[in-house]
Amino acid sequence: MKLRTGLAARADLVVGQQDTAISLGSGDVPVLGTPRVLALAEEATVAAIDGALPAGRTSVGTRAELRHRAPTPVGRRVTADAILVGVDGRKLVFDVTVRDGEEVLATAVVERIVVDRDKFLKGLE
């Protein structure tokens, strides 16, 4: 598989107590927390390019713009659909739509950068 626009994937989640705003420290209500919505969106972007990067390469998140529009209770299944809409050198841009059934609960633009995995990890030392 080659890295190109149009690559897409889905990630899904059944909302548990650990995914709520209360558990994540992002609010005081027992609904799907925004940080978990973003993590699900990023999970879908990673899945969209799975197998498309050259050996030794990975991608890391660098920017995200998320609009969380509606609450989702514990027990509900949500899905994040990501599509790669832009490739500019090492920069990858994804559009992500997160749904609770048919209702759009969030939209996001996520940017990732392709990096050499070993060099990236070496920079942590």
C-alpha cells in the first residue's frame, strides 16, 4: 500500500466509565469526555495509514482541531471515520467524523508528521 489521499479507516468505542469527562478530569458530567473523542479520532487516523508507511517510519500527531457537538452517555457505541485528505511532504492531514449512531457528535482535522521511528525515539534520550 502506498501513502496517498483517500486512505480511510474507522475506529469504534463503546463508552465506558473510564471514558467519561469525570474520569478524564475534563468535566464533571458522566458523558464521553472530549479527550477520549480526540483519542478515538487519532486512532482512526493511525489505522487509515496502517501499512502505507515505509519500513522504519511512523507518524506522530502534531495538531488537532476538534469540535465536540453533542453528549454521549455511557454504554453507547461511537465510531470515528478518518480520511487522509492531504499529503504535503511529511505532513498528513485527515478529516475525521465521529458519530453516535447516525448523529454527528464531533468533527476534527488532525495533522500528523511522518518521522523516522528510531531517530524520534533517540531524541528522547
